[in-house]
Amino acid sequence: MTTRSAHPRHQHRLGFTLIETLLAICITAMVGTGIATMMSVLSRDIGMQYEARSVLVRTSTAQTRLSAYIAPSRHVLDADESSLVLWLEDARESNTVHASEIRWVRHDADADSLIVEFVAFPDDWSEAAKAIADTEYPASTLWDSVRTAFDTRGLLATAPLVDEIAYAAFSTPTTHGSYAGLVEVEIHLKTNQDPVPAQLGDAIRIHRPPLQ
């Protein structure tokens, strides 16, 4: 007669040992850290791609709006790091520059924007009063002084061109002491990181300087 042992030869172990539990915790933590890092990288890449697209769109917009003033203008009256002065049209058909025909394009550091300024007479003024105030100037005039004079009288209007501009500088080559029709503009677009520089430019289609 065969006698069975009171205890089985092999016992099944239930649960994890302390070492196995610690290993599981460590592996879970490593996987979690890896996932968090990967998500952070993906999020940063997506943010950079969005920022890059935004810069491209804003640069294109700035180029289009500047070209709308530069291309049809008759002449560059002045250009320096802070502003560009254009003789936009000869509305009075005199071949000379009148105040209402001037456009000042400049960087407004307080508003971080590129703006255009122009002389605007009140609607309730008669045509005769406007004609008298619409001063005629020689080509050698200090155009910033003209702008200041009309601004002081409250006759200067402003229109925004491009927002979120941290810096802007204008330049144009000169020919025999006179500004040529090519205009170059360096702007720095504000972003969530450092400002991004961009180069813009255009040329006057038909260059027609005023009479001296």
C-alpha cells in the first residue's frame, strides 16, 4: 500500500517578491519618463513648426503691404534706419511734392509695429482751405520736420502695416546724391523666443523724381 505525503512535492508561489516589485516599479518609472520626454520633444517640435509657419505668413504679409506703397510710388524722398519717406503720387499734377502726397513709413517702437503716416485734412474743411494747407515743398526739404509740423497741428493720420515688429531699418542706394527706386527693409519679427530677422524689399516701378 502506497502512502501519500501530507505535503505536495511542488508548492505554487503566490504574489511577487520584494525584488520583483522594485524592478517592476523601476521599469514603470523608466517607461513613464521616456513617454514624458517623447511628448515634450513632440510638443516642442510642433510649437517650432507652428512658429515657423507664423513667421513665414507674417513675412509674406509684411512684404505685400510694403510693396503696396513702394511699387506705385514716384520717388524715395528719404530713407534711414528709422523711417522711409515716399512721394506716393502727384495728385496735383505739378511735378512737385505736396504734403498730402507724402507717406512716412516707420517703426513705432512703443507699439512694436510698422506704420504708415500721412497728412489728412478734416472732412469739414473746404477744398480751398485744404489747398492752402497742402504745402508745396522742394526736393531738398527735411521731411521729418514736415511730419513733425503736421503732427503738432493734429493733421497727421496713422495706419498700421504690420504688428509684432521688434525692429525695422530702411535703406536704399543713392545715385548722384539722389535716392534710387530700390528699397530694402530689415525687420525683426517678435516670437515666443528671440525675434526672427527677415529681409524685405521692392522697387518703384516707374521712377519719377520731383522737379528740383
